[in-house]
Amino acid sequence: MSKEMELPFLPDTQLTEVMRLRVQSLQQRGQKRQDGERLLQPNEAVYRLDFSQQSLRFLHWTVRLAQPGRLTITATSQLWTPDLTNLMTRQLLEPVGTFWRAAGDASDAPVQCYEADAHEFGERIAELAKVRKVMYFLFAFAESCNPETVDCSITFTVDS
């Protein structure tokens, strides 16, 4: 019998701040980003998943949006070492996970998503977990969505 494991996405406030300082530094000096560099946008924050087990199979997403809005989650590849290098666009993985709650939705209605993309995204994360202990993500908040109104986790089954 396989065991389920739910992993919460945790905000990485320190890394988000470092990336915001990079944008601020470029602006203050009137410099442009490196060719291919991906700068953090004002509506984005860095989140992380910490894998305590490596042999996982994707099961489902749990995304709660307390109010109408849109959340887009983009994973970064294992080639990005945030303490050493700037984030480059080639290090962003596809597909992304897009989740939303429309203004007319009932408060108990499930959050909507592009199911095929979300499922493929979850499977990709499970594959990458086999070789990584930590994985970083960009959360983009739109349409009244913000970090205080989002709760997000991903559930896997653990292969024994």
C-alpha cells in the first residue's frame, strides 16, 4: 500500500527579497538585465518545495483562493542555483500551473485550472523530485490574488 504525502509550497521571503534587490539595483544604476535574464515582477514571489522523499508519483493539487483571482505557478530547473546565479528564462519549465477563481464563483466552488497542464506539471515535479531535495517556483498573483489569499500544496504517493 502506498502512502500519501502532501507538501505545502512555502514562501522563500529571503530569495524573493534578493531578487527584488537585483531589480532595484539595475534600476538605480540605469542598467539593463543580462541577455536572457528573468527579473522578478512586482506581482511575483519565490516559493519552494522541500522533498523529504525522492520516489514520488503525482496525485493532485490543493489550491485555495480566498477571493477571486488568478495564480500562475512556474517551476525552475535544477540548473538554477539561486545563491550563485541570476535566474535565466531558459531555466523556467513548462507547462505552468494556472489556477483561478472567477468573480461569480460560489465561495465553496472548487478552484478552476487547465487540468491537463496542471496534471503534466505535477508529474514533472514528481520526476524532478527524484534528483532534487529542494525546488523553486515563481508564483505570479493577478486579479486581486495575493500571497495572503492563497494556500497551495501538492500531494504525491510515495513509492516504497
